[in-house]
Amino acid sequence: MLDGKQIGFIGGGNMAEALIRGLVQGGVAAGSLRVAEPLQRRREYLADRYQVEVSEDNGAVVERCDVLLMAVKPQVAPAVLAGLSARMTTGKLLISLMAGVPAAALEAAFDLPVRVVRVMPNTPSLVLQGATGIAPGTHALEQDLAVTQAIFGMVGKCWVVDERLIDAVTGLSGSGPAYVLTFIEALSDAGVKNGLPRETAFGLALQTVLGTASLLAETGDHPAVLREKVTSPGGTTIAGLKALEIGSFRGTVMQAVDAATARSVELGKKA
């Protein structure tokens, strides 16, 4: 799907690097990857580590590439898009990683019908374990979705959604790593509270989350099914679960996703 395509990155930050690493490890030739990045030190780092072509000129990367990934901060989107408008053609695919910037706003930045796909990846993409939502714009083709899935499938797993649901993706998986990290921290603190050394408590908490996620992924069972298997009548687990219910654990998690989703919608209205 990516054979022969020239892929360009507008912005060379951490997420762009994760994608570059995933593409190279997945067999995409480094010579087909180009990065436009304003910081010289960052350009030198990416060129040295991944042998990709780098430039400080966004337009030069646009002209030479078939697929363009916008990996810049949403705040600078208007200025960056204005600089790209004269170089875009209908034959190019624009993939936006910018949170809160609707496809319509991206399409309106150009005088011609540009094919846009919005994506919402998350930070585990940095270790090739990301979760990404993909939403096609007005002019996107089926092959554009396939190309986008091929790229983000190299840094984790991805799901295609309607653009109206991309804010929910942001609230769940985009912000989700912060919820999981907070849970691991709390689990570790609880171990310390009950007498475990800090290093031991943290290691146990981290491995418990890693192992449980792996078990869930491997079995394909519903979480409730696996939970029942470790919940003995009158045992320790049911006592802990009762405490979580009293503290509205599930309701609080749902409220966190609701709040993050609402904030994503609010940011989109400002774009």
C-alpha cells in the first residue's frame, strides 16, 4: 500500500518520530521519508538517527511528497496551512494529527478539493503500541483510508470512525494514557501505604496492568469474564471491588472521558 509513495512530515516532534521509526521498522525505505522541521538540532537528530531527508522548508517537502502528515501544534495551523496552499494538488493526501482542528477547516485552507484524513493517535505510539482513531474528510477516498491505516498500523492499532466521533476518541484513547498512569501511580501508592517498598510497589503495579492488558488482548474475553475468574466468594478481590464501587470508580472514569471529550469539542469550535 505504501510502496513507491513519498511520505512527508510537516513537523518533526515526538509523534512524527514515532511514525518514522514505525515506518522504517516496517520496511519503508528511509529515502522515501522527508521531514520539514524549523529547529536545526532536531533536523540533525532525525537525519542522523533515521537517515531521512530533512528540510526547514515546508513547501519543499510538500512538492516532493504524495502523502503529507501534519504533525504541528494546532495553534500554528493557520500559518502553516497558508504556507502550503500554493504547493498542494488534488493528487496529494493530507493526514492531520492536530487535535481539535476539523477536516472542514483544513479543507477550507485550500482553493482546490484537498483529500484530508484526520487522525487521533496517543502517546503509546512512541513505543509502537498506539491506539489511533481515523476519520475521513469530505474528499477522502477509500484508498486514502487504506494508506492512513497502513501508516498508523505500524505504530499500533487503528479504528475508522465518523469525524463527529473523533472528539470521543480524543477523550478516551487520546487522553486515556493519563488516566492509566494515574491509576498505576495510585495502585503503587496503595502498596506503599500497606508496607511495600516503593520500588517493589511500583514494579508490581506496572506489571499487573501490563499483564492484565496482555491477558485481555490474548483471550479476547470481555473484561467482566476475566474479572469473575479472580473474584472468589468472600475473598480479597470482592472486598476491593466493593471499595471501588463505593468510590464510584467506573462512574469517575466515565466522567473523565466525558470531560476530555467536551473539551475537545470546545477546542474544535475555536479552530
